[in-house]
Amino acid sequence: MTNMRANVTRAAEGFDRRSFTIAEILRMQDAGIISEDENFELIEGEIVPLQAKTHVHELIKSALTIGIVRALPDKLWFGVATTIYLSANTFVEPDLAIYPKGIKLEEVKGSDILLAIEVALTSLAYDRGLKARLYARHGVNELWVIDAGRRCTFVHSGPGPQGWRSVVELGPNDALASTVSTALPGFSMRLGSI
């Protein structure tokens, strides 16, 4: 009998942790080991539980949803907490995502995402750090990380393997508009008014 070692990752404290693939996670869901309503992301093989949403988080997400749906061209699709598979061992659930119609969700790649939006209160460091780097590495065209507490937005553009070429902070009274012109022509919102 061959002794196969499971994939592992190295945790911050130096100990190995079992690493999973998306295929393994989906099989565990099918088997009932992981419930379909558990809220987590798979980040480079590690299961990362997502935090419960707060009132201010949902308020901003709802206002953005309404504004974006009104401005969305017919050729694009809009996802709310949609699972995006970035690699064989990484899937994320951005609060909001815009991508072309006609692509099956399971086949959407990072470069298909015209705009991903993360609304953060307790997860701001995670969303601006590791998660933003993952989005850049996988070619997401534009990323907004919204600091829900301050109503500020960090607009990331120019993705690449080493990160984002540009990150601009917009205040609560600055007009928030997509720099990817084909994504949301005519969309503008000031978070300070929410």
C-alpha cells in the first residue's frame, strides 16, 4: 500500500495544515461533510470562514446593488456573493462581481471579472491584503475594497502577478465610478450619501 501524503500548506505559526482543492471541497459538500450553507472561501488550499455581515455592510452592499443593476449593460452579468473559481485550490466570494454574460459560472476566470467589490468592516486587512493580491494575480480587471466604517473605497486597477499598478483611495464624498468603462457606463455613487 502506497502512503500518499496529503497536500499541505504552512501556517503562520510554522505548522503544516491540510490543503484542499476545489474538487475535494465539492466532493465533501456532496457527501454532506460540509454543508452547502457554510460560508467560507478556499484560499490557496485553506478554508477561510467568512464573518457574519453587519448592518452597515449590508446597507452599502444593497445601495451598490441597486445602483449597479440600474447601470448594467445587457451584455454583462451581475453576481451577489457569487463563487468565483480562481484556480484549482482557490475560490472567493466577492460581495459583488460583474462579468460577461454567456460564460457558465464555473468557467468564469479572474480575467473575465470586469469589477469585483468587497465591502469590509472586520475583514478590511484581509480584503486589502491577501485577497487583493489574489485578485491581481488572477487578472481581475478592477477591484473596489470598501471600508464600510469610513465609507472610503480603495480602487485597484492594472492587475499583474506582483499586484496592482494603481490603488487610489476615494473618500465618502468622492464619486465612485468604474474605471473599466465597459463595465458600468454612467454609474456614479457617493458612499457618504448612504
